[in-house]
Amino acid sequence: VAIPVLEGDAKSVQLNVTFQGCSDLGVCYPPITKSVVLDISSIHGASLVDNALDIFSRAKIGVQSVVDKVTPISDEPLPDDEAFTFSVVAIDTNTLMATWQIHPEYYLYHDKFFIDITGAEIGDVAFPKGKEKDDPLFGKVQIHKGQLNVEIPLKNIQSQQITFVAKYQGCWLGGICYPPLEKTTEIVLPIQGAETTIVKPTAVVVNNTPSNTPTNTPTNTPTNTPTNTPTIELNETDKIAALLQQDNIFWVLASFFGFGLLLSLTPCVFPMIPILSGIIVGHKGEVTTRKALVMSIVFVLAMSVTYSIAGVLAGYFGENLQVLFQTPWILVVFALIFVALAFSMFGYYEIQLPTGLQNKIAKISNKQEGGHLIGVAIMGFLSALIVGPCVAPPLAGALIYIGQTGDAMLGGLSLFVMSLGMGAPLLAIGAGVSKLPKAGGWMDNIKYVFGILMLAVAIWLLDRIISPVVSLALWATLFSFSPIAMGVLNSLTNTPTPWQRIFKAIGLLVLAYGILLWGLVARGGGDMLAPLSGYGASTQSEQVHVKFEKIKSNADLDRILLRAKANNQIVMLDFYADWCISCKELERFVFSNAKVVDAMKNHVALQADVTANDEIDKALMARFNIIGPPAILFFNNGVEKRSQRIVGEINAQGYLEHFNKAQ
């Protein structure tokens, strides 16, 4: 840059230059000022400029020679995660260990550390003393190099899962300083004797420029109050996750098999019964007990393997594979498959499961039985993914364990054994179906019944994506037309058997129920489990329901939590989806319960509809390690009472117990 100078009496001039620059990494150098004295007594015109450039060139060489002595070998500063590697470890139930691994060419400021924890209070922290440094920005300061370990005691622990926030700032020896950094970590405190849990933090840049204002130090005011080891109350999901950390693997697997047996009694598993039974009954040719048992085993094994793989993937990536199969087009296609299976039961055509695929398999195997077993396995695979996507505590606990420890072997094996427990009743039912008579009108009637059950499964699948009135109309059609098609209105023979009388009576009851459902359709909707509830003198029972405030994002939740905290209100957050059968059970039997409605009237009830399962839904569920609905969370003073978290189904009394403990 040429700087013209007017002639005067001065024999010398002092040139002061101030400049500043930044790196592409987003960090900026501090302002730099250089001064140069120029002798102009015998220099005129262009010679002055040449002399100035020569002096600046020599000055640059001199400065560079000094910088080279202190500048590290690296040509460019590292990303902040590489320069300052941070991790936090729960070393026992009430102690954390925070570690900063600082690159040799970097340092952290002692007075720029700030630590905050949600879900517990920080005890007395013995923060190591740093080394003194004459810093160009802050003067004499203490800094930390190498590895920094800080032991953080906890007290007044409110939840087993806590949120750890660490803020800090450092610099590179090359002459630049990073903006203040913030790391947020979700960590589950271990129970006594459990392994240490390390959680990878997430980084947030707090500012884009360095700050000269020191932040709070992580040390707290000393207290003389002794702190005892806290007793952490666990919810069902965390208890199951802790169970997996035990050394006795046989006890763990036996427990998960028991969990599976209990889950076999839930609505999410019931549709498996007509699917498997229909496959066995619809198999052409004689089905012996051995063949029926083999088909049942293949179905259950395929279902179990699918649950295990989907669970391991969900634990690793936080993505519920079953939820991905709840898109409308997949549900419609699968419903049509069951409609096709039903009409094959009615005798319109012979079934191959499915026909096109069975033909291709037959060409490869040239064995009808082998091809049929492959078809059974495919149905087991699809049924696991599409029919039963609801989350229960054992499943959620196993997924939390996999996500925290990375132990896919034990987690996946536990899910597999749990699935075997879920399928154990199916084995008994499948083997029992083979005992039915194979000839005559009896068997034809049995096929008709299973055909109707197949249609019921199809409607059950469509119920997740269609309007309630349309769903009611489909159920009304099924329950009213099926008995007529089965001949319930036909006259009995002159000498009817007791079984014929019983079947006719059952058929008439089903027909009457179907007519009642048509009444609900005419009224524009209603509860199909209580079709007469709207015909009484009062309709109050229909009007009683928890009034939900709908939310979508984390921002929505945070805004309402702040409002509720100011009003001293409990916040209940319900994760719901249209395709979640257990969610609808909660709507019908819990959130429509008068006692529950009365308990919630002075508090806040939120509902997050995650039917779409889009990125916003996933972010909200990931915040709380929710794999899928149903899940109910309680917040007091803006903090989740994790010990009262509900995953899966619960009755109204159980809900009230959790709610009261959350207050």
C-alpha cells in the first residue's frame, strides 16, 4: 500500500499499523499493532516508499523469526473437538468424572470453565490449579494443558438420568483463540455395582467471538452438610436396563423370557394368533401335529429374529425400524394381503403365500413343504414389523442398554429370548389347530371363521390410517354381514345338536353387535367397546377426557415447561401415534377416566403426535431416548421425574400413582 507523505521539517516519522484477521475455521486472531520509525531527512518522493517497504520487510523477517520459535508445527488450527476432547463418566451412583484431553499445542483457560447439571446438585468440586501464563488477551491467567480430570460429586439426586453441561474456552499456540464452547451430555447414573456409563457429548458454539468476561468457575460454595449415597428410584424401563448389567446371564435371559410371556397377553400380539392359525388351517393337504408345530416354530423364529435385529438397530441408531413400516401404503398393501388370505379361506381360490412368490420359491426348492415354510417365515417377518410396533418396558429397557453400552450381543440375545416368550403361546395354539377335524362341513366352517378373522386383521391395520367413522363402518360391516354369510338366519334342522344351537346363539349376538355399531356410524362416531353408552339420559361419560395441548417440537416443549414452572404446575407429556394400538387403549381407558381428568385439571397435559415420524418427531423422541410410543413423561419444576416415566400400557389407577409421586 503506497502512503503519500507531504514534505515538512520533520527528519523522521513514526508509522503505526493495526490489523486483524480470521481463519476459515470460524476463529479470529486478536488485533495486532506494529510501529515503525522512518528516517526521511534525505529521502524524497518515491524513495520514501521504497525505504518504508524495505524496513517493513526487515521487520516482517524479524517478527517471523520470533514467531517461528514459539509457533507449533501445525499450519492450521484443529477443529475444537480435536483440540479439546471432552468426555464425562459416571464412576458411581453419586460421582462423575469429567475429562478434557488437551492437544499439546493448545490450552484451556482456568476461569472459563462452567459446569451445570439438571436432575441433581453439584457437591464440592476440587478443581485442579492451573499454570500461570501471561496472556495477550486476559493478562496473567491460569491455564491447563495435557489431560485435565475433574471429579464432580453429586447430591440431592432427583433422577437417574441427568443432563451435564460443560462450558469452556481455549486457545492455540499459533496465536488464535476459540469461541466459548458448550458440551451437553445425557448420562444415566449406574446402580450400585453396575458398569460405568460413558456418553458421547454434543457440542454447541456459544459465541462467535472471544469474550473478555470470565465465566463462572465450576467450584461451588463449600457446605458442611454431609451427603449420603442417594437411593435412586428407577422406572420399569431403567430397572430392566439395569437388569442387563448383572453378571448372571442365565437369570437375565430367563427374566426376558418371562417378560415375553407377559407381552403375549397384550393387544399388539393378539393379531398374530389368527395370522398363524389361518396359515395352518389354509395349508392344503393334511396338516399333522408335527407339521403344524414346525410351521409354528418357523413363524415364531422369524418373528423373533426380526424383533432382535430391529431392536439392535434401534438401540444403536435410535431409529425404531418397526415405526418405519407404519406408512399408509405399507399398511394398505399388507391389509390387502390379509383380504386375499380371507377370500382364499372362503374357497374362492387355492392359496399360495403369496402366489407369485410361492411359484418363484417352488422353482428354486422344488419342494412344496420347503417353499411353504419360506412363505411362513416371510409372514412371521412381516408380522413382527407391521402388526406389532408398540413399545413395552422390556423392549425399551433392552434398547436403552444397547444404546448406552454398545453390547449388541447380550441386548440382541435378550430381545430374541423375549420374542420366543411372546411366541410360546403361538406354538401351543398352532399345534392345537392341527387337532381340528379335517373333513366335512365342520372344517369348512372353521375355515370361514379364520377367513373372518383375517378380514378383522385387515381392518385392524387400516384402523391406524383411516378416520374413526370409516373404521366403525368397516367393523359394523364385518360383524353384521359375517353371521349372515355363515347362515345364522337359516333355520336349524329338526334335530339340532347342542353345538349347532350354541353357534347360532353366538352368531345372533355378533349380528346384534354389528347392528349396534351401525347405530354409532349413524350418530357420527362412538366407542365400539361401549356401543350403548350414548343412548342413556346423560352423555357425560363421552365428554370426559383429559384436555391435551398439542406440541410438535422441542421448542414447543421448552416454552410450555417454562410457563408451567412459573405457575408451579406438573407437566405430563404423552407420546402418541395413530398406528399405536396401546396409545388408543390409553386414550380409551386412562385419559377418559374421570379420576384422571380430575387430577389433571390444574396441571398441564401435553401430547406429542409422532404419527408422521418426521425429523422433528425424531428429535423430540431422541431428547428423552424414546424409541416409540406409547410413553408418558412427568415434569416437575421443569425437570423430568424419570423414575415415574411410563412406557407401554397402564391402567388408570397405575397412572394416578405415577402422577402423585411426580408431584
